[in-house]
Amino acid sequence: MTDLISRALTRRAARASKDGTTEDEAPRAPRERTWQLWKDLSPLLRLLILTQLAFNIGFYAVLPFLAEHLGTAIGMAGWLVGFVLGLRTFSQQGLFVVGGWLVDRYGVRPIVLAGCVLRIAGFAWLGYAEATWAVIGAVLVIGFAAALFSPAVESEAARQAVVWEEEGHGSRTRVLALFSVAGQAGAFVGPLLGALLLAVDFRTACLAGAGVFVLVLAGHAWLMPQHIPGRIRTRERGGARALLRNRRFLALCCAYGSYLLAYNQLYLALPDEVQRAAGSQAPLSWLFALSSLLVVFAQLPVTRWAGDRLDLRRSMAAGLLLIAAGFAVVAAARPAGWTGLAGLLPAAAYVVLLTLGQMLIVPAARAWVPDLAAEGRLGLYTGALSSVSGLIVLIGSSATGSLLDLGLPPAVPWLLLAMVPALAVALVPRHPDRTRGTGEPC
């Protein structure tokens, strides 16, 4: 214990010396601290964070407008549009574990480059696709491209964040929070860019999205090292069996999946509530913008606050309870039947609490994976976190859709939804000690 305290004090003194500050001095402004954080990052971490920003700009410049294009321009039936969108989700989230395994086997650089090439081809194909089979083929290519490059970038960002922490710069969650901010900023800018390009046509939006990935491809071909120091390529088999025996990691996947299921209600339960309160779904865009802007501007301060007070387990538990409170607010207000602006206030409170919970959960979950992953299997475990959680969302969303259609008293569905994240607190693994590299079941 004395040794641990001594090392902690040494790291704190080193950071104070590097920053030129002491604990007695006034804290720096948030903007200055963010800029200092960015300057402290390695070139590789900066590349990965900017990559996440570019990924989401390119993706969200096209995909939010896909359903309308398929139904209006191509004339697909509603069920077929839903089927195509489901295929895209499956080819992406469902195959993350495959992409993660490939990253462990062949390294980050070739998998990111291959994913970018496929995404460029998929967007270009989608822009010119008119037949149903061509649209399905393009969508599958687009989804599988993300199943390649996303686990590669996310797993290496998590590994580099651990290195950054071990060098004494601060908590790894600060780096992963900045990674999340970049993703949300891309998700905010992408639809704005796409809406401007749709003034020309959908093909132009697709080609612009492809152009973003051309830039990412060029950047990684030039800047990404052929071999990243400390990254181990694993060619032995048996990683999946060890993963399935790792109870702590599977518990983390289930807890994270409950968060994703709750987050998915932005697209399932929330539109119904907004339609009821406002008579249309027009306010949805403002609520989505509110969520994105909260992450962009509040993620780093929230992560800094949580890092000073909470370990990874408490951070995830607090996030899940905030999300449960968001559902409970709507449940408490539903019997009153408010409409108009007053009727939208509970929905806005739900979005704010859900986003605050997200800001606590996502960096903590990503920071935890390196401690639970077996040596040389970080890509596999990062991909499995998304795939297992995506499967939970797929099953849970079907149940939620049925729940909303049962004609229950108005508060009941929201109360039942509140119970999901509240009960998931018990699933969060206990004792988040840093035993990185063992991957042993506990």
C-alpha cells in the first residue's frame, strides 16, 4: 500500500512539474486544459482521434438520408427499407468481433486501410445503385467496412490511452472521452454536410462521403506506422474460447448492452413521446442536436470530474442510474398528459439524463476492456464488446417495440424501461483492479 501511495504521489508531482502548476495554484480554464491534453497526446493518438471525427462526418453525411432515398427515389416498400437498414446494422455491429480478430492477427494499419477502401467502394456503389440487389450489396460493403476499421481504431485508441496513463499523464478515461467527443462532433457535422449536398442529389452526398474516406485512407497510408511498438500480433487459436469463459468481460458486455438498449430508445420510444406531446416529430432534430452538443461541450469536464471521484465501476453504475432516472421522469409525467412545450420538457429531461449517463459509461467501458482482455487479444475483445452489446439491443428492441404496442397505461412502458439500466447496475463487474493482460475468468 505504501508503495502504491508513493508511486501515485510521484506521478502527481511529475504532472505538476510538467504543467508548471502546483495544487495551490488556481486551476486552468477548461479550454486551456483541453488544449494541454491535446498537446500531451502522442502523434498516433491524435491521428486516431481525428480519424474518429472523419469517420463520423463521412458516415453521417449519407446514412441518415438513406431510408428516404430508398423509399422515395428507388421506390422500395417500407418492409424492404427496414430490411436493408437492418442488414447494414448486422454487417457492421454483428461483425465487429470478426474485424477485431483480424486486427489482432494482421495489425492495425492493413485493417484500417482495407476498411477505408471498402467504405469508399461501398459509398460510390450506393450512389449509383438503383436495383434492389445493388443497394443491398452496397449496404453490406459499407457495413463490413466499419466492422474492419472501427475495432482497429477503437482498440488501438484504448491501448494508447493505457500507455498514456502509465507514462503518468493522467487517467486513460480523459483520452477516451476526447475520442468520444470527436465522434459526436462528427455525428453533428455529418448530417449538416449531407443536408447541404442533398440540395444537389443523393449521389453527390455519397461521393462526398467517399471523398472523406479517401482523405482518411491517404492519412493512414502516410502517417500510420507499419508496426506499432508494444502491439502484439496473435496467430494462435483459442481466443474466442477464453473470451467466452471470461465472466467479468461478459458481465461488462451485458451492462454496456443495457446502456445501448436504453440509448436506442432515442429512435424507438422517444419519437412516439414527441409525436404525442407536439403533434409531430419535428422537435426530434432539436433533441438529437441537444444530445450531440452536450457531449461535445460537457464530455471532458464530466470525465475530469468523474476521474477525480469515481473508479470505472462506480462511473458505469452512476451512468446507468442517471439513464434510469431519465426514463422515470417521463413515466412520472405521462399520467398528466401534458402537451406542447410543457409536454416536451420530460422528453428533454430524458435526453439530458441519458446523455449524462452516456458520458460516464462510454469512456469507462472502453477504458476497462484493456484490463479484461487476454494478452494480444485487445482487438477481439473490443469487437466483441460491440457485437455482444448489439445482439442484446437487437433482442431487446424487439421486446421494447412489442411493449409500446400493448396498450398499457402510459407510465408503465417507461417504468419498465427504467428498470433495465437500474437492474444492470448489478451486472457491472466488481473490483475494477488493473490486471491487464491476464484475461483470466474470475
